[in-house]
Amino acid sequence: MTPKKIIVLGATGSIGDSAVAVMREHRNEFKPVAFVALKSKEKCEALAAEFSAKSYVGEGAALKAIEENDADLCLVALVGESGIEPTLAAIEKGMDIALATKEVLVMEGAKVMAAAKRRGVKMLPVDSEHSAIFQCIQQGGEVERLILTASGGPFLDSPSDLSKVTVEEALNHPSWKMGPKVTIDSSTMMNKGFEIIEAHWLFSIPPDKIDVVVHPQSIVHSLVEFKDGATLAQLSPPDMRVAIQYALSWPQRLPSKREVLDLAQIGKLEFRAPDLERFPALSLAKKALLSGGTAARRLAEADEKAVNDFLQGKILYTDIIKKCEEALNND
């Protein structure tokens, strides 16, 4: 079997690290041809040397890598809006997309999905939630509802006054190790809001058929309810390599040496409805999706700026959602 040729955009971030771990485990199945990073030059060059691939670093590096290399699949794990143009460029070259950058579909869902359909390329989700949905719907059947699970982040129940939350506290996610932007978004649940929008575009499901349930253990990654009343779920330990490997290997399932699920040891799985007063980001995201036009883009742009400002100590934690709400209402 010829190894699948892959371009990795965002090779030195947390998703990139996990993808590299998967490719190391399956060197006969995957052949990375180019690694791209914004800043981490030495790390990117070391990866390129290890896999006999090319290294691209800096502004414009992603587009250059796509232009100069042919690949079967492009893993998009860039931060925010910077992922849109490279995704479209890779689609135009006929590459399947393994998508980790939510903002690509949040900001330009209609454009990206139309381009993918026109070029006949597959959009393969890397988020564990969308990967779970994708795996469940492979079984066939008419979908009634999608149910995205959310860990609830570090502030599910406490503290009572979120305005005093520090950067360090917000970056201390109980289940997942992620980059700073997505970790902060997870703590406000804006990340889950973006996943609602992303699920709408990936699976062509109306917004009123996409729900969220809080599941602190992060074992059930999402569920799909079918018209006949059956509900399928995908379960695995909270390890991004599971979803990444499926996106890279689809339609195959490859073996792995990772932790297996031990439900008896876990003991119980909890579920509850999200507190929309404590986490208004979910309502904001649905409002943006229903509003159409540029609403989702405005929300994502405002969130990206607000999160960066919070990380730099310029605004309070609670100001993140305030800034997002202002942007959404400013039409």
C-alpha cells in the first residue's frame, strides 16, 4: 500500500504534536511531505529532518507549502482565521482536508463546503466531537438530532464570581491538553458554540437539531439520534490522537498502542443540561448561526481578539463574552 501523503499546517502546536505521534506509530501508512509552523523554526525543521519532508515557517508559509507540494490530505491545525485561505487553497488542489481549525467553517462555512463539494474532496473532522458524529453516521440512517458533549471546562460549578478568574486558572482544563486559544474557549464554552456552527456545515443539520449536553468525564465524545429513535455514541479515553488518527486513516481503522477504555474502572458517566446563564456563549453561537450573513464571522473575530486580550492581561475573563456579544449585536 502506498503511504498517504500529508501536509501538516500547525505542526508545532498541540494538534500537530498529536498528529506527529500518530504518524510515528504508522510510518508505513503516512508520509508527511511538508510541515508548517508560524514561529517554531527549530522544531519544524527537526520534524522535517526526521520524516525527510520540507519545512515552512512564518507568514505565508502555509500557502507556499500547499503550492509547492502535492498531497492526498492536508491537516489544518492553524489558529483562528489564518486557517481559511490555506484550507481553500488545499481544496482547490484536490486535497482532502483533516480539519482542526473551527474558525474555517465558523467564518466561511458556506464557501468552504461549496468548494469541497465542487472539487470532490472530503472534509474530515479532527475535533473529537465531530469525529464521533462522523463515525456514528457511517452506519447509515436518517439523522434526527446531533448531541455534542461538553466537559464543562474548569469553571463548570465554581468559582461563583468569574470576573476574578486568572489566566492560569482558565488554562487549567480538567480533561484536555490544548493550545491556549482553544483552552480559553473551552472554559467559556465558546468552543462548544463554535462546534455547533461547525457541525451544521459539516453534516448539513439545521441549528434546531443540534444540542449540547455537559459530560464531565469526556468519555462519550458525541451522540447521533436517528429517526427510528436509536441513539449511537462514540466512546474513547480523552486523547486527541484517537480522532486525529481516524481523520488521517479514513476510511481505514488502524491499530494503536494507546489506552483502551475501561468502563468498569471509570464507574459512572454523568450528563446534564448546560447552564446557559453561566455559559451564554452557547446561545450567542446559535444566534449567530441563525442570523446568517456575517454574524458568525463577527462572533469569531471578536472572540479571537478578546481571548488574546485576556491572555495578555488587558481585559477581565468575563469581558471575553461581553466583547463577543457586543460584536454580534453590532450589525
